Amino acid sequence: MKGNSVNIAFRNNIPARNNISANSKKIFIDSVLVGVVLLFALMFLFPFYWMVTGAFKIQMVAISIPPEWFPKAPTLDNIKLLAKVPSGRWFLNSLFISGATTLLVCITSAMAGYSLSKKEFPGRNIIFWMFVAVMTLPKQVILVPLFVMMRKMQLFDSFTGLILPAVGWPFGIFLMKQFTQTLPSELLQAAKIDGCNELQTFFKIVLPLVKPGIGALAIFTFMSSWNDYFWQLIMIKSTPMKTIPLGIAGMQEEYSTNYGLIMAGSTLASIPMIAVFLSFQKYFTRGITMGAVKG
């Protein structure tokens, strides 16, 4: 009897031991994954850290080998030099151009995506695939004809010439078309039965439901416009019209480079992009995971 009791108790302890072993294995795997994610996060954050700390280093320290990982004698000389150039004007120019471009792209792309996904008209699929085909073209291919067009329209060296070509962004139309396509058509039909016209249906029904897509598009558009150095270099001639990327590039001297000054300008230029990403992060994350959940 005692032997049977011992065997029964031993058998009853086997599931508990298996559960402990499984939990320990799961904890170990989770710890390894968290460690890998933290390692990659540090790798991606290090350039930003190096840029910010470099803004407070003098030239000799910035180019010293071995490098000084943290400035032992931080200086504000780079910020003072940055204040001597019209960096504030350049910053506001970039902010206005990127903000206006983002707003217009989000509006036009949402409208175009709604039309291409929920409206039946001849040639709808052909128009959509034309947008997809344009996405495959390198931007350098259209720079020359686009520049000639802007010159003929007398938009050279102007805000309009920088903003207008980016408004019809094929990627934005493609993205919003894919988001709007997930909306149930019965919802739009119910809005029409309730007496909503096209504009009311779009602004009151469609637009609130595609906010995740608009948030993702806003991040992509703002970053693309803010960093569009090549087009700005072609279109801008006067110093007051320069943007912050052009201004920072112009700080580089012919035979030497003041790395501390460029780091200070780059830190200033990165602030709006970080702010925009943090502002739309909720919609951006929701937009990425929207298509992964059914029901």
C-alpha cells in the first residue's frame, strides 16, 4: 500500500514538474528576445546619441581618435555659430513646406483612395495600375521635366514650386486605397440611405475610420518632404528660401568640415521628425496591425 501511494504521488508530481520546466524555458526565451531587441534598439539609437553629444564638442574633440564618447568639457560654441546664420528662417521654411505638403497629401490621397476603392467608373483599375507603375520609376527620371514645368509656370525658388509636385504622391494614393478598401460597403450604403451626400459620407464616415492610414501616411510624407534635399537643391536659389537640410550642407567649408557645427544643425533638424512620429505613433502602430486582425 505504501509503495502504491508513493507511485501515485510521484505520478501526480510529473505534470507540475513539466509545467515548471515549460515556464522556465519560456522565461529564458523571452529574456533572450528582450535582450536582442534592446541590443538592436541601442544600435539604432547610438547614431542619434553621437549626433547630440557631438553638438557640444569642439572640432579637435569631435575628430579625435580614440573618440570621446561623452564630452568632458561641453561647449556652446557650435550653437552660437549656428545662431549667426539664418538657421531659424531655414527651420521655419522646412517646417512650413513639410507641414503644408503633409496636409495636402493626406487630403488628396484619402479622397483618391476612397474614389478608387469604393466608386465604380470606367477605367478605375487602369488608373490605379498607372499609379502603381509610376511608383516603380526612380525620382531622378522625372526631375528634369518637372523642373522645366516649374520654370514655365514661374514657380522656381518659391514655396509653391516645392510643395505642388509632391501633392499627387502615388505612394500615398496607393496606401489610402488599400486602407479604404477594408471598409465595409454596407456602411457607406447605410450613410446614403440616411441622406448623406458624397462629401458628408467621406468626411463623417470614411475619414474617421481611416485615421490609422492617415497617421502612417503623415509620418511618411513629412519625413520624405523634410529630407527631400535633391529637389530643394534644384529649386531653391536664394539664401532666405533655403531649408534646414540645404543650410546644414552649406555649412561645410571647401577644405575642412566643422563637425560640431554640422552635428548641432542636424540635431535641430531632427526635432520635428521625432515630434511628428511621436504624435502619430498611435495611428501608425494601429495602421500596421489593422490588416492582421480578422473579424
